[in-house]
Amino acid sequence: MNLATIVDGHPEDAPALLSRGNVTTYGELRRQIAELRGGLVRLGVEPGDRVALATANNWFFVVAYFATLGVGAVAVPVNPASPTAELQGELASVRPRVLIAGPSASEGVKGLDAERLGLAHVVAPENAGMDRATPFEDLMGGDEAPLVDRATDDLAVLIFTAGTGGSPKAAMLTHGNLRANIDQAQAQPGRELVPSDVAFGVLPMFHIFGLNVVLGLTLAAGGSVVLVERFDPTSAFDTIRERGVTILAGAPTMFSAMLDVPRVAPDALASLRLAVSGAAALPPDVATRFAERFGIPIRQGYGLTEAAPIVTSSVIEGDPKPYAIGVVLPGIEVRLVDEEGEDALEGDAGEIWVRGPNVFAGYWEDEEATARALTADGWLRTGDVAVTDDDGFLYLIDRAKDLIIVSGFNVYPAEVEDVLASHEGVAEVAVVGVDHPHSGETVKAFVVARPGVHLEEDQLIDFAATRLARYKCPTKITFVDELPHGLGGKLLRRALR
């Protein structure tokens, strides 16, 4: 098997991708992927090599992703907007042989130490502003390379996540994991995606939701993906109408932003048959207002990178239940486990544990973190706490970890704290998530300055921005004389919140 085969078997002339006004059919897409497989082989890429992908949601990403999988290599999608320091750290941890970068990644890529990373090649389009890169165009048009067969447990993707606790690490997703979750999502009779579906592809492809749900699931079904590089709520309505979008998937902040657009006709989303929210909790008022204004309910789901990603879904018959994250997908086992490690009593809260062929293989070269996340018998400890009702619907009620979710993206305090603590004027720092009207949550830092040092809020925020993606940077910093600690010296984040 090979996950890249999900683009096979669909009609030659059926539309697969719509990007920048251009339509790519399945026949064209298959030929382009085969050409790039040949180009990667000529660069010396072999099965098991890592190929990093730093590009926005466009044709370039899709062809590079499936060509990488097709030669048996491991795709490593990264945020193209990441500053150099963050890119350098992520790439150093997985040691890719090749980096394929788009124009949106040019600033971050220019400062990379390729020799230190062991990068044999940086590949970029001729107009990307990376003079020393191998032109992407040179890899196309030559001899095609055959697809490399892979086993279900062969590694397909390394995707960076904060995991179920701690600092960012690369989750190992196999060909079998990713394909299993696509099949699990499609195993809802009458609710599966079909070839006539058109998905709105605005969720970043370096995020598992965008990569395997929007892109993977839609192409496996033979549908079309409208690739959107940057979300703008006003133009989103135009694109949905012009392209006849039927599937709208996004984080709650996307739906909230669309509700803020004035003077939109009630039938502006008439082509939609399904609106799906994930990556963060959906505020009930957003769901209610959206349904009342546009006549379509938002169906909430729950998942995580380590589960490839969908665990529960409200894409079932009938109206979605307020607050519910849905029912467990077919082929997945879920337990709610109490603090003693036993199954929670009916009606009681418990940590969500997940088991199934979609559960990841562990964290790249991090046995300790893998052991914390996975039990010996294959259960994934999610760190999220839920209850269930008599109909099997789950409701999230708490996070067992200190995760902050900004516009659907995971941020762990430890990562931000490490960056701020590296500033010479910072003696101690603590980071928490606080409510934000647009992004759901935002990052707030409490900082103790070193004796005799005067620090400015903007100074530290700018410092963080040179080392972290923008969504991870604090938007507010409060300077304090000391931080609250318990008797054992543990930081009391709840007191800060």
C-alpha cells in the first residue's frame, strides 16, 4: 500500500484541485506527481528519507506531498511562516534530506544553516526569491518514477505537535494510520464524502486537520479541494459561491469571523451541505447564530494529531447536540479513565483514551514521551477530560494539561516559556492561556525581571516573534515581583489564570 494511491482510480477529467483560478484534474495531478517522484529520485531521495514541506495551501504543496509519499520518503509539513529559529529547531530534530519551500517561506528559509541541518537540497520555485535553491521546475518534465510500495506500519508523515504534554515534538503517522482514519470517517452510511463534493481548503496543510481531513479525505473520495492560502472572511463567501463549495471545515474562529461580515445574504452559503468545526471547542452561541443566519448547522468533532486526527464526529443523522463533540467513529475504541486508571463510572468524567489503527506510532526519537502517551496495550492518553450521555455523545469538560488553543492551533506554555527565559533580562516566566474574542484563547506571560533590569512589554513580544510562530507569541505580558509556587516548588498556573 501507499497513502499516495488515494488519488488513483478517479476519472481522468474530474477536477481534483482548484488553486489560484486554475483547475487540476485527477489525470493531470497523477502525471504531475509521477514527474516529481522522478525529480526526487534524481536528487537522491530514498525510502525513509525525510522531505520537509514549507509551503502554503496550493498546488505546489499537494504535488510535493504525494510525490514524497510516493517515493517512500517521509513528508514533514512545517509552517511556512515560521521564523528561522523555529524552522532550524524543527528541521534539526528530524534531519530532512530535502526541503521543498514556497515563496511564503522565503524569509525563514534564507537564514537556515543548511550544512548544519544536513540538508542536501533546498528546492523552491524560480520566483520564490531563494537564489541558491534548486529550481522546482527542473524536477518536473523528466522521467517519471514508479510508486514505491509501503507497509501499513511504514512511516508516512512527521507532523509537529505539542503532543499530550510538554514541548513540541514530531508525531509519527504511518501510511496505515492516515488511511485508517480516512476509512473510519467514510464509514458513516449516507454521510460520507462523494465525488461531487467540493471542500474549502483553508485549514493549513501543516496541521493534521487540513492535511488528512480536508485534503486526504476529499481526494480519497474523488472530490475537489479549493486551495486557499490565506483566510479572509469576506472573500470566503465569494469563493464558496463561485466554486460551489459543499464542505466547509475549519476552526471555531473561522465561523465566528464569517458571522462578523455584515450585509451577507441569508443564502450566501446555499451550496453547503456540511459545515464541520474542529481543533478547538465550538462556542454554542457561534453554532446557534450560524445556523439561524445561514440555515446550516455546524457539526463539531474532536481529534488530535496522534489519532490522525478524528476520534469523534457529529456528522451523523439528525441535528447536532449543543456542546457535544459527537460520537466515536466506527473502528475506534474510546475509554473514559478516572484518576486511578480505572474506567470512569457512567455519568462521571474521565480522561479520553483512544485505541485503533489510526493511533500514531509514537514521537520521533523520543521514547520517554512516547511511553507517557501510549500504554503498553496501545491506548493513547489524550489528556482531555470528557463525559458521555446515554446516546453515546461525548462532551469535553476540561483539559488535563496546560494546552492553549489559539485559533485552533496548539500552544504549550513550556515552549513559550523557554523562549522568553532565554532573554538575558528575564529571571522567571510563566505562560497561561486567557480568553480572546477572536482567537478563542491567546497567550499571556507573567515575567519576573532580573534585579536592576528594566524590561518593556513590546521588547519581549518582539523577542519572542523572532523565535516563534506569531500565534505562539504572547499578546500580553504582565511584570510581577514573583510567581506563585506550591509547597513542592511547582508553579501554580491556576492561580495565575
